[in-house]
Amino acid sequence: MAKATIIDGKHFAARLRVSIAVQVARLKADHDLTPGLAVVLVGEDPASQIYVRNKGLQAREAGMNSFEHRLPADTSQTELLARIVELNRDSAVNGILVQLPLPKRIDPEAVIEAIAVEKDVDGFHPFNAGLLAVGGAGMVPCTPLGCLMMLKHYAGKLVGQRALVLGRSNIVGKPMAALLLREHCTVTIAHSRTRDLADECRRADILVAATGRAHMVKGDWIKPGATVIDVGINRIPTPDGKGRLVGDVDFDSAVAVAGAITPVPGGVGPMTIACLLLNTLNATCRQHGLPVPEVGPAAE
Ligand code: GUN
């Protein structure tokens, strides 16, 4: 049976980071500007600690300044908001990201809304979400942006393609649908209450799965030749007790049907951080009235 092209997100993201680093170096040489990314982590969630460390590491590798703010788990919402006000005022900081999830006591919406719109490199601020909805030039959430870049590369011309986004979160599903609409796809958003979900999926030339349910999408839900982007990162138990990361798509059955598919891990994940760096670069340029540079995965 035909086998899908496996989209190597690790390699794709590495090439994108090279292209970003070139533009960061140019910004330094031409304008004496170094993009600064502040990442705020509240508490000691092990997964979040790894994400934050990687974000700092990759920002520095791209030539940016990285400012890590690790706050204790008992930090109050008032203290966190005060820290954000400081970062909003700090001209060395061009991008601010508050790592989610936050401790239960803290209202994530209040925190996101406190971040200056022009420094909101996560693209989660309602103003940026609104700009995306109306087609303006705001900050776009990193995961859907990374998915779109891969689709532009692997799915051929997007115009007129039938795209199904599975999941309706503010972080992935909704912005993903808006981006695909902007590319002139015919977009459907499906979710846990959608009727005949498998049939909806089977109609899609492009399928983006962001449900948070391990192996939910089976091979026989996929249209032969479709491009499948798997945003899920789910840990499932294994006999050795260590667990294993899998996506929302049942990769083994899907790979025999799809035209191209992202693996988990090594698909969408690496693109998310690369797009965070891209947003930080673009934010820096906009804050200084400079044109946003052309950046994309460097030629192989
Ligand atoms: N936690 C998991 N993914 C993300 C992300 O993309 N941004 C933020 N702020 N927190 C996250």
C-alpha cells in the first residue's frame, strides 16, 4: 500500500530557525537591535520547566536575548500582573510569554489581557485574536502558524482545498481555521459534539487534529492522499511504566492512507518554538517601525 510522506518537523523547524537567525544578525548589524524574549513561569510543573528551558535555549541560539522569570508556585495574581507591567515597560523586552497552565488561583485571561498587544508573541490576547479574525496584521498563535507553514510546503496550493480542523480551542482550533480561511480553503471546524465525525474527516483534503485525545482519528477516517497535521501530544501508558507520547491520529493506520502526515513527536512540536522566535523577531521590527522580514525554512 502507498505510504505517506512523513513530514519532518524537526528538520523543517531547524531550517526556519536558521532563517530567523540570519535576520536577527542583520537587525543587529543594521540597526543595533537584539530581539528580547521574556518567558514567565509560575511554579514547578516539570513539563512547563522543560518547555521554558527550550524556549530560552533556542532564543539564545538564534541570537536573541532571553529573559527567564521563574516565580514561586504561591505567587499571587497581583504579583504576576505587576511583573507583566514591568516587562511591558522594559524596552529590552520585545516579546512576553507567560507559560500555561497557570496555578488554579490565577485567572489566565486576566494575565493574557495584561500583556501589551504588541509584545504578545503567543498571539493569545483578544485584540490579536480579533485581528486574525478580521484579516489584520496581528500576532498569530505559534502552533497554528507552524502548522500553516508545513501545509504550505507539503499540501500543494491551498486555495479551494477542503480543510477540516478538529478541535475548537482558542490556542489552536479557532486560529488554525482563521488562517486556513485566509488561504482560501473551505474550512470546517469539528469538535466533540460534531455528528458523523468520521464522515466529516473523510471529506477533508487537509485534516488538522487538535483534540487532545490519543489516537482518536483512525486511518479509515482519512481521505486517501490527504495532508494530515497532528497537533496532539498525549502520554499513553506502556508496560515499562515510562509512558509514550502519541498524537490525536492513529499514526500506524493513517500513514498507509494519507498523502503526507506529521509524526508525534517530531512533527508540529518543534515548529511551535520556531514560530515563537519568528513572532519575537517580527514584534521587534514592528516596535521599531521596520518592515517585517521575509523568513521561511532556508533552502536545503
Ligand atoms: N503551554 C503549552 N503550550 C503553550 C504555548 O504555546 N504558550 C504558552 N504560553 N503556554 C503553553
